[in-house]
Amino acid sequence: MIILVIEDSREEMTLLRAALSTITSVAIRVVHVDRLSAGHTCLNAGRFDAILLDPNLPDSSGLDTLARVQEWAPGIPVVIMTAQNDEQLAMEGIRIGAQDYIVKGRYDGAQLARSLCTAVERKRLLADLEARVAERTAELAVANQSLQRDETDLKRMEDTVRESEERFRALYDETPFMHFTVNQDGTVLSVNNFGATQLGYTPEELVGHSILAVFYEEDKDAVVRNLAEAFGNPSCMAWWTFRMVKKDGTVIWVSETVRIWRGAETSVALIACEDVTAFKQVGKTRGEQELLNMLMLNTGPSGITRVALDGTLLQMNPVWLKFIETRSEQEALGLSMFDFVLPEHRAAFMSMHYDVIDGHERTLQFKIQGRRGACRWMETYAVPFRNPVTGYTEHLAVTNDITERKKREDALLVVVEGVAIQTGEDFFSSFVRRLATAFNVQYAYLSEMDTEGPHFRSLAAWGPGAFLQPFVVPAGSPCETVLTGQDVHHPDQLRAIYPHVRMIADLGVVSYCGVPVTDRTGRVIGHIALMDNKPMPNGKLMIPILQVFSSRIAAEQERKRAVQSLEHSRALLQSFVEHTPAAVAMLDRQLRYVAVSQRWYQDYQLGTRDIIGQHHYDVFPEIREMREWQDIHQRCLAGAIERREEDPFVRANGRTDWLRWEVRPWYDQKGAIGGIIMFTELITEQKRIQEELLQAKEI
């Protein structure tokens, strides 16, 4: 062991050398200088294991001497040599980094050997610990940067979801129908821009007010009754025709489709309104003879009928004959109109019919079944017609086939209602199940790019009554074409078109419909597909609906990837902290534990208790009585860095621990302070040894 002794007294050096010469447990070589400047030269020129330092020298005095030596040789332990009447200086020196002290004139070989060896070993352990803490701190910084990047990705994903929602909102606002959501009290919860503009209002003028405010005074009681009936039968859709009053006083007729949506806490009415004023005015602007002439028209999409008081068909145009699947008017004359209306809609139709006979105009949506069994959704506008020959009032109606529109509405509503509040894996699985149910097909599935290769694998898949196991999208299949960015529809003969694709044969499917899912850059990241064991002719209906959902699916896929990456980074950060070979704790701004090292549990005897998420003062209730510690935490949350080489900490059980600690803030990806991180070292045992040494020296 090579020792540098910086001491200006020859007498002390003589006594010191004599004591050192008695040490046999370790070989000691002494280099002596009597000035601090000479000591600086030696430290620059050679390597020493320890330094014996007299702090009061001709060219330096006091703690400044120790500070300069530590600056020149931070890795070498220092033992202070002090006079008997200057032990206070020695204790101050230990507090700022000296490893021990000896009293001049009272040298003992064994004591000197123990003091020097202990100082060297303690300094080595401290340097090793500081190096490991520095290494782990660097790893924590890297992990924190990764976490910040992932949080940035999550923010970007949230922006994508928001943009998707904004696109849906724009579609909702600008669709050429008036849309309202109304609670059971009749209060307007939302209205689209188109609807508010049509009535001459802004959305803000309508939301929060009663829906009755925009209805014609004579219709308000009926609106209240119909709303109550709709909420009382939430599984059924309802159709009304009433008058609304614009802000400028103009009265318009609207046809309303009403569906009740049952949420987790409350139910609301979803009301879609179409202005049918022009349609309603047909009967007013045209004379009776002109309406009768319309019955003879062979063109146009509308079926026109004249119905007697008892429901007998008196006259109809060729379009209506197609609706009821009858070849000629002679076959249909005398049949009851009521018999064509499906039983579940017959009461509503008959009620409308008798209202018309009583002199009222009515609109209704209902289903009919033709003579060959085909069912259709119809929307009719009916007016009273006084037969100029018989003098009896009859029911004259213009009726349109709205089957495709109803299918689109019902399919969209079923899927939208099912997945409206779901995200992540719940969204994907619920979406494919509801999609298969809505379109009455056997198979519905989503795919995504495989992270381990240039393939696509199923993200969620629904088969006959159950979810399917994940699978790789087969090469050469219609899915492969969709994944190039094309919409694909095969209404039938799928096995003949793709005879080499085993999955198609194994599943026994004959029809297919699929659309790509793209990200914001237009890159294909997956697809949506439907397959069935029966023909699928209505591709024009399916493809637009699947396209509507593709942007939501893309947003959910990006959300899923961002959340997975964020969770991985958080787990990595927590692992770094947990296995750091020092007592380290990471707290958020509310002083709740975010991550804790195993050493923290050991040093503070916390056992197997899980403290993540708990408040620091709940884990250490004694701190609630320590105003000083609370002030330190608040200063560090404001940006300060605080440390102490030794500090007493009185535990709740009365025991006093001695700590060396540092508290500093940590920052989130925006540069804001996210909380504090605490590094502590339990030095109670070191303090006990120091006190024993002091007591031994006093003896």
C-alpha cells in the first residue's frame, strides 16, 4: 500500500513513521511532502492507495485543503490528521467526503492499519456503487427516451383516431338528412349541422332545449305520445310524419325514422328526418284527375295505388304490380291491400289507412310480401281521394321500395351500436362478430401486417357461431388481391375461381367480399373480408359499408401498436429501475410510486408489499410529520436537485437510520416535470463504526 502523507511537522512524521513500521499485516510505503502544492505534484506524477492529510498547512488551511485534495484525486480515500483540540474540523471533513480521521500524537500501528484499510475498502465500494448507479442512470435515460418516443407514437395514434372521428363527424354533419339525439325528457342532446341549418338554427340554439320547440303546435301532443311509445318498445323502429316549424316560421313536413339506443346508463332516441314537403304537396298541387292519370304511368320508380275503405285494391300502376309480384292488374284487382302487409306492420298500416279515409295525409314505412314470397320495405305517402263517380273517400298513395336503404341503415346501426364505445382487442372481436350477424354470412375477419415477416395474419375472425384461431392469409387467394389495394366481390363460384386455395375448399365457401384497410399515407395495412357458403349478390351494399369502417379499423390498429409499444417501454423502464443495484424510487407529480428497485424494498424492510401506485407518505407515514422532507419534495418538483452526504431519518418505530441521498426531477416527452426520482444509500452501519472509532479514540 502506497500512502501519500501531507504533513508539515517533522516531529509528527517521526511518530507516524514509527507507528507505521509496526504494521505487519500489510506492506506500507510512505511518500511524504510538507506542502499542499507538493502534494498536488505527487498526485499528478504517481499512484497512491490512500492519503493522510493535515488540513492546516503553510499554503492551505481548513476544509478548503480537503476540498482541493478531493478535486485533484477524487478516487483516493483521505484520512484526516487532526490535533486533539480540533476534532470538530475532522467531523466536518468526514461529512464532506473524508473516510476517517486520526488524532496527532496518539498513533497506534493496529489502529492505523485498520483505519487505512477501512478507508480504502469503503472508497472502493463507494466508487463501485457510484459507477453502477451511473450506468443504470444512463440506461434509465435511454429507456425514458424510448418511453417518450412511444408516448409520441401514442399521441400520433390519438391524433389519427381524432381525425377519424372528425371525418365521421363531418359525414354526420353534412349528410342530407336532419339527425337528432333526444333523451326521454325530449331534450335535444345533439343535432347535425345540416339539420340545424335546414331549420334556420345553429346547433347551439337547439342542443339542451326541448325537441318540441321545432314541431308544429297541433302535432306536439302526438310527438310526445310517439316518443313515449318508442322508449317503451326500444327493440322496434318507429316512423312518423309530422310538421316542423323553421326559425322564420315556415312550416315543413318531415318523415322521421326513430330508433332507441340503449346505453350503459340511459337510453336515447336516434331520429333521422327527411323533408317531404314537396312530396306531401303532390296531392295539393295536382288535381284529382291528374293523380288518377298518374296511375296509368308505366315509368318511374314509384308504385301508385287506389284503395277502398275496406282495403280492396281498386287501381294500380305497373310498378306496384312488380312490388306485389303480380303479372297483370286484373289478377290484383279485388285483392286486399292489408293482406300484402306483413303481420307485424299491419296494425300500423290499417291505422294510417283509416286516418287517410278520415281526411288526413299520412306517411308510413312498412314491409310487404309479394305473391311469390319476396319481402320489401316500402315508404308510402297517402292522401284522401274523393271518388268523383261514387262520392266515397278512398286512399290514394305513392309508394317507393326502400329495401336497400333499410338494409344499409340496419347493417350500419347493428355494427355501429355494437362497437361504438369499444377499443383495442374488444373492438376487433366485437366488430367481426357483429359484421357477420348484420350481413348474415358465415365468416367475417380482419387482417393486419405480420410484424415478423411480409405476410398478413388474421387480427380477429368469426366463423359459424365462434371465434376462429389466428391464421395466415393464404397466397393466391382473393384476400391477396384486396391487399394490393383493390375492392373484391365474388358473388358465387369462388372455388372455381380459386381452385388451388385450400382454405376456400376446407371452409366450403362460395362467395367473397373484401376491402383494404389503409393508414394515413395510403399504405395497405390489412383488410376486411366476408365469406359465405351461399351466394352473396349484394356487393354494392356491402362494399360501401365496409369502406366506412376501414378508417376506424386503421385507427384502432395504430392505437393497438402504440399501446403495445408503450407498455413494452414502461415494462423495460420498470425493469431497469427494479434491478438497479441501489435504492432507487421513481414517483409521479402526486408522489405516487411509478417504479422501485429491489434494493429499496430491502433497505427499508418493505417485504413483499406492492407499493406501486401508493403515495410515498402512505408507505412512510412518518414523513407526514417531517416538514423538511415535504419541502424538499416540493422544491424538486419545481426543478431543484438536492442531496446530502449523511442525514438522520427517524422511522415510525422510533429507530434512526442514517442516509446518503439525492433527489432530482424527471421530465416527460414535452419537457415538463413528470415527478421525482430518489437515490438513497443506507449508511447506518458506517455511522455506527465511526461512532465506535470516536469512542475508542476518546478512551
